[in-house]
Amino acid sequence: MARIFLVDDDVDLVAMNKAVLETKGHEVEVAFNGDEARAALAAARPDVAVLDVMMEDTTAGFRLARDIHAQCPGLPMLMLTGIREAENIKFQFEPDETWLPVAKFVEKPITPDALAAEVEALLN
């Protein structure tokens, strides 16, 4: 069993993904914006973080990923977002140590089972 930290402002999506991850045997902590996530991070002690990008503003998740990386440098993070479509961005986002310090960047929508598989891959 792993501890998953799920951060997204979409309450229904969080509930669905939390339920699926829990059926896979994981403990899931949630936050609905960057400030909640920063406040809960230490107590959550996650093994993996799953972050949205567009929460309180269009780039909140990018800032949150950098803050989490600074506090927990070894924590694998999966970033889920629909920012490319919403903002009509033509280029692909790629993880890097400075701007986007996440293990993987995945476009929404993603099925709950696909999310569970992505989390499992990060845990292994």
C-alpha cells in the first residue's frame, strides 16, 4: 500500500480517482488547490503526488510542483492537465528539473484505470 497525494480542484474527479486508487489498496490524501496542498504535504507523507495544473489559476500546478520538489526532492509526481487544449498551446510539456520537476506529464482526460496504472508505474 502506498500513500498517494491527489491535488485537483475538480471535486468529482478527485472523488472518482480517490475511489479507484483506494480500491487498488492505496491510501489517498487530497487537496483542492495549491495552498491546501502546501499545508497538507508534510502530514500526508506521500509516496507519489498527482497534480492538476489549472486550479486557482492557469499555472498553479506548475508552481506547486516546484514547491513540492523543493520540499520533497525525491517524491515522484505525475502531472495531469488539460492546459494545452484549454489554452490552445501547440507545444508539448516535458519534465525537467527547473520548470516542471515531475516524473511524467499526462493530458486529461485520463481514465481512472489509466491513472492507477500510471501511479503503479511511478511506485515501481
